[in-house]
Amino acid sequence: MSMREHAGLIARIRQIRRTPAEADEHAMPSANGPGQDELQALEARIAHLEQLVQGLQDSVHRESTRLSKRIGELEARLQPAALGRALSKDARERGLSDR
């Protein structure tokens, strides 16, 4: 085997044995490279999406609170005593009751 073949074989073995972290280091562009702009754009987009999700969560919470309060009010109005009073009042107002 010639020296050139030997050096080529060693280079291929090193390439195969390279750890995934080393491979990622070699594949990643430098901090000042063209990928930096793309990374900053993605970070800005993620920050924007996080704000949208927080706004959505706040809106859902407000609506849930409002609906819970409304359901509580309706349940209170449907209690037998309250419903009886409301029906009696309505009957008196329409002149259907002699009380």
C-alpha cells in the first residue's frame, strides 16, 4: 500500500468514526455566516408566535370566566323557589292570578 492510499484510508476511517457532535460542528455555519440571519428570523417568529399563544390563552380564560358566571346566574334562576317566584310575578303582571 502506498503512502497516499494509507493517508486516504486513515482519512476515511476518521470520517466514519467522527462523533455526531463533531459532525454537527462541521455542518453548522459560523455565527457570522449566512445562517445567522435565518436563525434570527426564526427567533423573531417564535417570539411572535409565543405572544399570539399568550393572547389566545388570556382570551380563552376571560371567555371561560364570563361563561361560568353566566351559567351560575342561570342555575340560580332555575332553582325551584326562584322559578316559582318568577312565575307568580309574571302571572300577577299579566292579570292571570288573583293574589
